[in-house]
Amino acid sequence: MTEALLHPDWRWPALVLNADYQPLSYYPLSVWDWRQAVKAVFLDRVHVLSEYDKVIHSPSMAIRLPSVIALKTYIAPPERAAFTRFNVFLRDGFTCQYCGSREDLTFDHVIPRSRGGRTTWDNVVAACSACNLKKGNRLPEEAGMTPRQPPREPSPWELHAMGRQFPPNYLHESWLDYLYWDVELEP
């Protein structure tokens, strides 16, 4: 099976920037598949800033696929960060807050739910499965396991900055003027 048949929509992703020319998010990086990008171009919702060499054809026209697009209407960032498992991991740098491992992450209730702990920013940390199992339903003091950083609610801007520490696997050269990672592209 060829690469094109595996994921044809994602062969030419478009980097999506807000109207201020900043990425909507860094991690995950704000990208659209080529079909979404072309649709947005035809609906006049975006400016095309850069294009791939790839051309698609319809019966009446040909269009180069966009590689970088900017929204025409500014989308204000949320005032509060969404509480999700992914965002907890991002806040904690994809690291167990007890031992520092980056393997087999789960999340742990610092004050266990069985003891009245809630599923909130201020009570949940990233933990590897081994540490989570070891701590069990005990309080940190009882288990002798204190989180490296006390859990707290991050701002959306903090999560945005944290996301910049994790460059994605794929970066097209046309994107580099709009992103701020120190990366080298393969020749």
C-alpha cells in the first residue's frame, strides 16, 4: 500500500494561523487537512500565505494546495484552560510528578476520590502507572510521595508556551517563519 493511500487527506496539511498570524495552538499544532483548507479558501475565510507545489484540478480550474493559511477573523483565546487528560499531561511536561518517568502515564488524584478528592486542576497530577498503583488511595504524606510541583490550574497561555517545548514530528519548511522551535529539517 502506498503512503498516499494510507492517509491521502494528510499528505499536505495546512498550518492554521489566527488573524494575528500566531498559531491557534502549538501542541497539538493547529493544522487542517488539505480539504478543509481548500474549503476555507473558497468560502473566503482565510488568507493563503504559502502553498505547496501540489496542484489539484477540477473540471474548470486548478489550485495549488495551501501550506500556511491565516484566518480572516480573529479567534480570541479562551480565558480558562480546558481541564482534559491531555492538558494535565502538557502542564506536567508529560512527566510523572512522583518519579519523573515519561512512560505509561495516567493521572493521579493527589487527594484520592475515595477520600473526597475531586477531579480538578488543583487535585490531579500526571503519574506513571507504577507510582499511581504504589500511592493507591493514600494521601501523599501517608505514601511518602509528594508531587514535584503542586497541582494548579494553568492559564491557556502557559499551556500554549508548554506546547512549544514539544515540536511535532512533521514540520514543512514553509511553516518555519510562523513557528518558534529550534529544529532542523531533514534534507
